[in-house]
Amino acid sequence: MDKKADGEVALDQTDRRIIRLLVEDAGLSNNQLAEKVGLSPAPLSRRLARLEASGVIRHTVIVDPRAAGIGFQAFLEVTLERTAPKVGERFIDLVRRMPEVVECHTVAGDFDFLLKIAVKDVADYRRLLWSEFERIGEIKTLRSTILLDSPKMQVSALP
């Protein structure tokens, strides 16, 4: 695994297989993973360490929203009054402090940011919009799309 000229990490077939197997089942032990990839545990551990150190893979926990009492999710399209860098940076800083915002994406198109919101219920969502977002003066428009179901969710993918 080497770095390309643009800073991107070059992944070989073994690296890609390790990643695919971990995406399918992150609970595999090193011995199980080594066996599936065709390496002994020591070289596998070195590869995993390099993949982690380079930032290619990270460890995270996926929470089931329903099991955690999150009964309402929405995507919130946000358009700012001005798109100057400092305005966007301030918005991102404020959004990072809101635990209800579980994802924040800067986008190009009809709006500036796409947020994923996870709250207890509709009343909690209204509270968030009216008390938290109302305080951000740079917001020009907000548009909500209610999430009904997520029949496919893939946290990680390799082309």
C-alpha cells in the first residue's frame, strides 16, 4: 500500500478484499480474517495497522435508530443567505454542536447543505427547527424531507 502523488492511498487487491470482508462482517477476528484473505495473522495485522494509520478504515458503531428511541428522521436542505467561506464555516461549527444532526453534507445545486436529523418525534423536530435553527441568522431557507424507511443503508463502499 503506497501513497499516490495526489495523496490518495494505493490499495492492492488484498487490501480491497480485507476492506470488503470487514464491511460485510466487522466482527471477524484477525485469525478469521487472515484465513479468508490467505495471509498469516502477522502480515494481516500489519496491513490493518497501515489501513487504519492512513485513514482508509476507521472503527465506528452503527446505532439502530428505532431501538435507541429515535422515532423521527428527516433530511433538511439548508440554503444560506451568503455562501462566503466564513459563513459556511460558522454554520458547520454550529451544526457540529447539535447532537440531533447526525450527518452534514456540503453540496452543489439548489441548496448549500444537506443535513440528516434524528430526533424522538415530530414535536422534537419542531423544537429543533424553531429554537436551534431559528437562531442562525445566515439561513435563507430550510426544506424538510421526512425519512419513512431506509431499505438499503451501506456505511462503507469500495468501487
